[in-house]
Amino acid sequence: MPTTVSEVARASSCAIAVMAKASIPGRSKTRLVPPLSAEEAALFNTAFLRDIADNILAASQTVEIAGYAAFGPPNSRPFFESTLPAEVGLIEAWLPNFGDCLFAAVRELLHCGYGSAVVLNSDSPTLPTSLLVETATVLRRDGDRIVLGPAQDGGYYLLGVKAAHRRLFDDIAWSTAQVAQQTLDRAAELGLSVHVLPTWYDVDDVGSLRLLHTELLEDGSFAPELRPNQARHTQLLLQELTESAQLSDRLNSEAFAGAAE
């Protein structure tokens, strides 16, 4: 049982960790190359991380949330210390299998005494803040449960838990369109209550980068009923590359005309 004020506060809080990879040209957001250069893709990785960290902190103004980055590769802590707000904690989570990375992050956050733990992707800078608030609110309810945020591509952008269920991360075909459904299947095996959030999109190919450009620079909307995160760092980078490096022309070139939206 928690006894100190700090322990009580943590037990009633939700910890949200973005699964973060240091920005290294040639190793960051490689599926966006081309139309981006390796250097530009790394810049987007940094902008995404900053916007997602700001989003977590914005959600914490409404409900009790602690922000973290579960980061890698090893020895990249200085990058995150200089890139993210000081309020965002850092935990290393770099293992060969992505499921092991997710489970390690969840287990560490729960071990720290938080009442619930959420792993969040680093590909959705415009994810509505309201969905983070909804996640933390649902996880405060009595009883074991999970919250799943399905991604447009069949994966998930968010998974929230109240206990470290290893089975949720076992036998998952990561980076495929089956991830969300397989995770729901694991939850059913465990008898867990599931709260499913609205679908959002990952920015991990030219089609979704075009969608991001439309959303942030052309007043487009992925889901009109939801208010997207402003993503000011990403928006500024898009503006700069559109003005100085003809990003709009590259996104709309014939070479990428057939890319999935």
C-alpha cells in the first residue's frame, strides 16, 4: 500500500511514455525517404517527439498524467535531455524485439508506482489531446482493463494498461495490419475489458506525410469531429521545407502520385 504523499499521487496517476528513437540521419523515419532526404526525415523525427511531449504535458493539465520517453538506442540520453522538456522523464527501452520494448516500458512505469501505464507511438504528432485525457480517465476506473488506440494502417498508436500483462505483447506480427486485432485477441484471452479509442493515423509513408501536410498547412482534417494537436514544431518544419525545399512539389510529384492516402 502506498504510504507517502508521493506514492499516493503516483498510484492515482497515469504514466504515458512515447516510444522514442534518437534522431539519426539514415536511421530515423526511413520510410519517408524519399520524398524526404535522410537529414529531413531526422528533423521530422525530432519535431514529432517535441510535439508529442508537449501533447502529453497539455493532457496533464486536465487529468493526472506523468510524461516519459522510453528511448533508444543506448547512450542516446543526451539527445533526449536536450530535445524534450525537463518535465518528461526518461527510461531506456531498447531491445531486439519491439514487443519486448513495449513491455519493458510498461513494466518500468508500473514498477515506479503509477496506477496505469500507456505506451504511445512517435508517429502521430497531431493526435488529439482529448484522446490522451480519455485514456487516462478510463484507466482510473476500477477493475483491470486496457485502452487501445487503433491506427489507420491496422496497428495501434496507443496501448494503456493497469497491469503488466506479458501476453498482450506475445505473438504479435509487428509492423503489419494485424497488430491491433491480434492485441484485441490477446485481451480477450486474458478476459480484459477493452476501451477502444477513435482511429488516428501514423505518419510513416508518403501518403500519410501528404495527409499531415494537408492537416497542418491547408486546414484539412483527418477526423472532423476531433480537434487535432497543433503540433507547432512539425508545422514550422513543414512550412520551412515547403518554402525552401519545394516539399509540396515533391509530395505531389508523379513519382508519388500512386502512393496510398
